[in-house]
Amino acid sequence: MSDIDVLTRLLEARYSCRAFRLDPVPRAVIERIVGAARHVPSWCNAQPWQVTVTAPEATDRFRTALQQAAEHDSAAPDLAWPDGYPGVYGDRRRSCGWQLYDAVGVEKGDRAASAAQMMRNFDLFDAPHVALVSSPRALGGYGAMDTGGFVTAFTLAARALGVDSIAQAAVASYPDVVREQFDISEDRMILCAISFGYADTDHPANSFRTTRAEVADIMAWRT
């Protein structure tokens, strides 16, 4: 199998896991994931990403603090949310949401059930581990862009080692909780979390896969 075939297979196999088993991932495996992901390119080779990874007990403490914040505090992300999702971007977002709701049995218009499913973000989907990802404020959008490459590489390296994951912007809604729990300085933006572990393959939340735009939809060829 060629290198491009291996890479394509990993890209196609990776998905956002929304239900995990409790089994921890060995630390040596986690270090291999981070060790692979660190090779992604970055602007001027700045390598702005930093990642704080939790063992199961630390994950549970963070989960509890995050749930309390989500129930009582207003979201205040370091990196502003998008102004909106116009056109096809909104279509794709809604399609993903309805696939999830259909899978877990949330009926259209059931606001209580959809809110409960949304709150699963702050349970970290029962993952035994979470990686908190940050970038220096001074690097602004470029640091965030570079760090996005690290997040992608982390999820692909995890899948290559049989570990499933989900990148979560929702966790970045409460950056002060992240800083307090993990002693991360104010000069770093909390960008996202990656919850990870071994998938509960029987859970309906893991039963669907999103679609991807075709090459012709995303590439413009000029001569």
C-alpha cells in the first residue's frame, strides 16, 4: 500500500467519537501520538502549540468543574466564535447536527433532549483523557491556524494507533476553568480540547459518519 493510500485510509477512518469506554490509553501510546503530531508544519517553524493531557483522575476533576461552569457561567472564549455559518457552511453544520440527533433519538423540536445532548460536550463524552490545546496570544490567528494543523495530526496519529478522539471547541467556552485546573498562563489562548480514548462502538452516537464535499466543490483550477 502506498503512503497516500495509508494517509487516505486514516483520514477516512477518523471520525468525531461521541461515546468512549472508560479504559485508559497507556501513557506510552499517548506520547507516540503527540510525538507524531509535533511534525506538522508551522509559520516560521514557530510550533506554537502546547498540549496538557490528563490521566483519568484529572479528567474526572476537570469534567466536574467544566459541567459546573457550563450550568452556571456565561461562555467567554479566548478566540471569538464565528459571526455565523452562511450558505453551504450552515447547511453542512445542520446536516451534521441532524445526523447526530437522528442517531441518538432526539426528535425535531425537542429542545430539552437537544440541550441534554449538547451538554454531553462538557461530560467530555465520558472520555478517560482530554488534551487541552493552547497557543500564544501574541501569535494571534497565525498561531491558531498552525495549532489547527497539530489538532488534525493528533487525531490522525491517534486513529493510526487504534485510539478515537473528538476535537471540541465547546470546551474553550470556559477558558478560565481550563487555566485554573491546569495552571495555564493568561498569555496563551485556550483554543480547543481533544477528548480521546477507545470508542464505545455500540453507542448510537458513534453510528453515523458525515459526508465530505467533492474535490470540484473546493478546488478552483486556473490555467
